[in-house]
Amino acid sequence: MGIPVRPSRYDDQVKTPLAPDAPTQQPYEVRFDWGRDGLRGIAQGAGVIVVVDAISFTTTVEMGVTLGLEVQPFDGLRHEAEQQDAVGAFGDARLAGRRGDPGVSLSPSSMTEQNVAAFGAARAVVPSLNGSRLTALAATFGVPVLAASLRNRTAVAQWIIDYQRRLGRRAMVSIVAAGEVRADETLRFAVEDLLTAGAAVDALGKVGVDACSPEAAAACAAYTGLARGIRHMFSASVSGVELLEDDQRADIEVAFQTDVSTTVPVLVDGVYTDASPHDIADRAASER
């Protein structure tokens, strides 16, 4: 009998693409990928998912939750949210404005004490092309979903290690960068999300969660290598230039602030709120 030949991923020198739901980076405790397609691979077997959309969704969420506002990510486009709002689909929650609108909006700089106090609701429905739709997909995997920014990256890492201690075991961490969605729904690389994801990986390493995939390690190296130039990187990036052209410099100014917040927004029943790792771990145990 001949020696069995292991099936190859190559047929006539053409690589067979991964299936959309093929698990990826599975041996590693800390994983990193991009967008909804990347999330489908790294989320399998994960114990925690960390969503990064630095300019602006996850920064907006952190700032809103810090001020006591619950944030409900909308799984769809802005016009769809407006249609649902018109028929009262959001109940006691209110639809946040578009970026640059007066009051509470998608802009992180809109999350001020004055605007939140005047909002008229305890919960804001926030649609975005990137972070809110990515959050909605992350929620389907049945594990805690956290919103990370540069502002709270160390707090997120501490939340995760405390959650693991409460569970009494390791929980794989999948960090997903939203990137930017083009008009044809293709994904555009966003350097601000790469650096913020890398900052989260770096913070995890400092609390002992450091078994990184090569992808996560590369993101971390990008952050540590460029950390001194974060302000320039954010403002000179494609996303930053777009905001500057729209006179939205304030959103960049808050997004590159690092380790200024201890708030960790956690998705609970489809809403980002300030929930402790102990409460989430105990809730998970009771649902088994």
C-alpha cells in the first residue's frame, strides 16, 4: 500500500479560499481580525469579543456610558433606524442624531453632560455603518461584547482579567476592528482601528493575557511602535482627514486620548451599559 497523501489546500497551484465561517486563530488566547467576515472566524470558541471602531462608534459608546447613558447599537442603516423611530419601534429609547447634529449624536464629542441631560431618554439608539452593525453580529455568539477605544483600553484589559478570575478559567479574547465600509460594502483599512486594537492587545499583555496570534501581535507592534505619534496618525489618516474636512476635529481630539476612562461598556440584552465582570460571569453561570 502507498503512503496516504494529505489533502492539499492547493489545486493546480491555486489556493482554496477559506469558507466564510471557517474558524481562524483558534490556538491563541488573543485573536485579531477585521470586520464582520473576520469576526466570524475568530469569534468561534471565544469567551469575550472586543469591538473597536475608534472614530467614532466605540469612543462614542464609552463616553455616553460614562455619563450614565445606555447605548443601543442599531443593526442597520440610518434611514432604516429613522423609519423604525417614526413608528415608535424604540419605545422609551430615543434615536441619536447624525454626526454633527445638535445634541447627542454619533459624534463622541457630542457626549457631554449638558447634551445627555437634555436628551430626554436614558437610552440612545445609535446607528453607524461600522461599529453598531459589527456589535450586532458579535452579540449572536453569546459571549460578553465590550466596546474598546484608546480612552479605556487598560480598563477593558482589567475587566477581562477580572472576568476570567471570576469564571475560574481562561476565556479566549477576540478583538475585531470595524474598519470603514465603502459605498459598495467593501471594507477599507482604518489605521485608527489597527492602532486601537493593538493598544488593547498591549494592555492585555500587561495584565497577563498575552498568548497572542501573529495577527494580534502585529497589531500590538504597530501600536507600540507608533504610540508617540498617535495624535498625528489619527488626524492624518483617511478617516481623520474626512472629519477635518467636515469640521469635526473635536471627534479626533477625544478619540486619541489614551487611558483617560475606567468605563467598560458591556453589551447586555442588546444594550451597552456599565456592567461589572462579576455580574456578567455570574449571569453566564446561571444561564448554563
